[in-house]
Amino acid sequence: MQKTTILKGSDIRRDWYVVDATGKPLGRLASKVAQVLKGKGKVGYAPFMDYGDFVVIVNASNVSLSGKKREMKTYWRYTGYPGGLRTTAFKDVIEKNPRFVIMHAVKGMLPHNRLGRRLLKKLKVYSGPEHPHNAQQPRALEI
């Protein structure tokens, strides 16, 4: 009987990737980024461990949506009071805080527990083309 080997935290090699979101569909971008954050492409992947890499997303304000979603998509939140549903249109959110759009999409594709919260901390999103992570020598990730 073979035993499954589980890597220790010190043995895991974490790479840095940079993704240009210009013209990329939001859902496909978020799906690929979530897979990299979880480490699903690595050999020693286990669903309960953090084997993932760091991802830097630039040009978040230029992400695209198909069809009429740019005008029709809404984000909602609930205040906790009766009648406290608040909705915000996508076009308003992308102008005010383009970082939120991508973080929200990726967060929905990660596990909804403390592992998912830990994985989300390895995602860095910037609305413009510049980022402060050049010292980590991130490689380009094609989507």
C-alpha cells in the first residue's frame, strides 16, 4: 500500500504571477486565478492544504463582460434591517472601486472557510498598470 505524502509548509515553493486583465472576461479570469491560488496545477495538491501561488492582477478597471452585463449586472448587500437591501450597478462599482469587482468574483470561487480567506490574501489587485511587486520577479500568466 502506498502512502500519500503531504508537504510541510516550509517545503512548499510559492511562485508569483502577474495577469493583465485588459479585455479578459471577468468569470474566466476569476476561475483561472482561483485555480492558481489553490495550487490545483501542482503535483502535491491536496484540497485541505494551501499549495497555491501569489497572483498580481493589473489593469483591473479594463476587465470585460459579455453581452449587456455591463449595464445590467448588479451587486447587492443587506444591511440587516427590514427593507435593508442595497444594490449597486456594475458600471458604478467599476468606476469607483475596480479592485472590488475582481476580488468579489475570485472570492466566490474559493472555499468559504478559513482556508479560502487565507488564499484570498495572496491575491493582489491593482486598477492601473503599475504594481509594487517587481522585487518578487512575477512571471506572466496567460489566460
